[in-house]
Amino acid sequence: QARMVESGGGLVQAGNSLRLSCAASGQTFGISRYAITWFRQAPGKDRERVAAISWDGGSKYYVKSVRDRFTVSRDNTKNTVYLQMDNLKIEDTAVYFCAADVRGTGWSPDSRYEYWGQGTQVTVSS
């Protein structure tokens, strides 16, 4: 069954970095034609859209709280999208998910997200 698989989470101190990966899983599932969006959900909070990248990597979108600290990129030859997270803050602690936007730009009103992964935990300590 096609879905995304996130990895790269862990426990880090504030100010440090992590790189998350979002890989397509499934024998014939390719993500090169989809915009991919990263989300996060902290305990007791709603899921938040964090970053997105267009199918060709030409357009990128970020929520204001991570702009200038996070960088989204993709390698379609590896069927993988990355989220480089620098200068991590305690408030970045959450489970991070990725999903394919099968209809929009990854950050548009008509986006429709499918092929969700199970998520990867990011914990930032002081």
C-alpha cells in the first residue's frame, strides 16, 4: 500500500539540528509528481502545517515560526523529501508527518493530502 515513511527524528538540545526524511513506500509509488507537505502535531495541540515543496522543488512554503530555520528540499531520483531543521527550539517538539498533496501546491486552499506516514518524534530539550 502506498504511503510515506518519515525518519530522522530524535532528542536534541535547543540550538541543534536534525534532518527529517520523507520517503515513498510501495513498489510503484512515486512522489515526483506531487507537492509534499510537512506537518507537526504537539501534545494537546492541533496539527500544524510546517513546510511544503512543489513537485519540482521550485516553490517552497513555510509557516512563519520556522522560516529562516527550516529548509525543505527533495530528491525525486530517490523518491524522498527532506526537512532540515536548524536552531531547534523547545516549541518545535512534536510528531512530524509528511503527506502528498494530490491536488494543490502543498500550501493552497484546495490542497488534498493523502498517503500520510506514521510520523517521527522530534523532542527538543533545554
